[in-house]
Amino acid sequence: MEQNLETYSLPEIAAGYARESHLQPPEETVLGLLLPRLATARMLDLGVGGGRTTLHFAKWVREYVGVDYSPSMIAECRKRFSSYPAHISFQVCDARSMDLFDTASFDFVLFSFNGLDYVGHEDRLKILQEIRRVGKPGGHFCFSSHNLNWCAQYFEWRPVLGPNPTTAARAAKRLLRRYLYNRHLRTKEVWSAPYILFNDGAHRNLRTYYVRPLEQLSQLKEDFAGAKVFSVATGAEITDSASLRDNDEPWLYYLCRFR
């Protein structure tokens, strides 16, 4: 996954992220849910990128620390928020090893916009363990992750033969990308896998972690409690297992508590 770090450290990539300022619908939902708790909270914003979420969360918390493993991203944040109050700070930090932070030192940890998905499976589990270490029991952790169910379109050839030429052309392009950049994946394996590393074309063909929603909930069981899942399209909570199992949105948001 070092290629991912190299890509996110490119100045032009960091500058692009620094121009973003909107919240996604589930982020708005989570902000509303947690707002009564934030005034006394110390917040860790992992994978802060160019500070998109800083604009919306930092003003509500007692202390805000934004971190990213890309020095270019942190440089953009420091420049963007140079005139902001002293309770806002930014650090270069790899989420796999957050030794600069004490155990149980954050009330709220946010890892937005699928930042957790740009490492492999073992590193992903390390990150979840580190997040649990730095989080206070009873505090909250929110993150988003790519949905493996959405990848089905890259392995479905029937739309290519359909009557709609626009739909057929899009399906053909997806199949082409699947064969050019994801030759390591077999269709049968994808349908049965709980997670995969998939090249979806983002930023110079990075491989991205895609996970089924129920598998993601399973990964949280040991160290986190009360997990809720939110639609990226509407921000609404998805409450039943059948809807989660079949959900095919490109990514979903998760909110849980530290045990």
C-alpha cells in the first residue's frame, strides 16, 4: 500500500482535497446525533485530507486534532486553518501506529471518506486496534467504508447486451476496467468473498478495500459496541440485516462506541 501513500502525498492531489468543503449526508446525520456531546470532547480526525471535515466539526469540540499520513495534506491543512483558534492542530501520523497519542485520550474519532480503505486487511485490523486504544470507553468512532456489494456491476456482463446503448456502453467500460486492472480477481471469488482489494480507478489506479456491510460489523464486534450503519445517499440509518446484506451503495457510514 506504499503506492497509496505516494499518491496522496502528491502536492496536486493534496491541493485538490483542500478545495473540498461539503459534508456527506451521513456525516451531517452523525454531527447532529453527537452535537450535544461535542462541547466537552477531544476529537481525533483521522485521514483529515485537506480539512473538509475540519470546517464542520472543529468549531464544536473542546480540542480538535487532525492527522494524515500524507505530509502534503497536513501542510494544506495548516495553511488553510492558520488563523483558526489554538484548540485546532494538525499532525503527520500513520493510523497503523499512533504512538504520539496516549491510550484513552479521545472522546470522538472520525475516519471519513473511506480513508480506512487504502491499506490491506491486516493493516486495517491494526488501525481498528489503534483507534480502540486511543478512544475513551463510551466515546464514539465514526468511519466510512466501500461496499463490496457495489462491485457486482464490474463483474456483470448482461447489461452489455441490453437495449439501452448508454447503459451498455457504461457496462462495457466497467468490464474493461475489471479485466485490465483487476485480473487477480475471479468472479466466483468476488461473489463469495467478505472483502477484496479492488482497483476502482481512483487516483492513478490505487487498490481499495471493499467489504460487505455485515462483514464490517463483524470486524467491529470485539472492540466496539452499538454499531449503526447509515446510507451515503440519504444519511438515514439502515436498521435491518436484510437491507444491509443487499445494500449496493458505493460506500456506507458506520457509527459505534468504544467498549
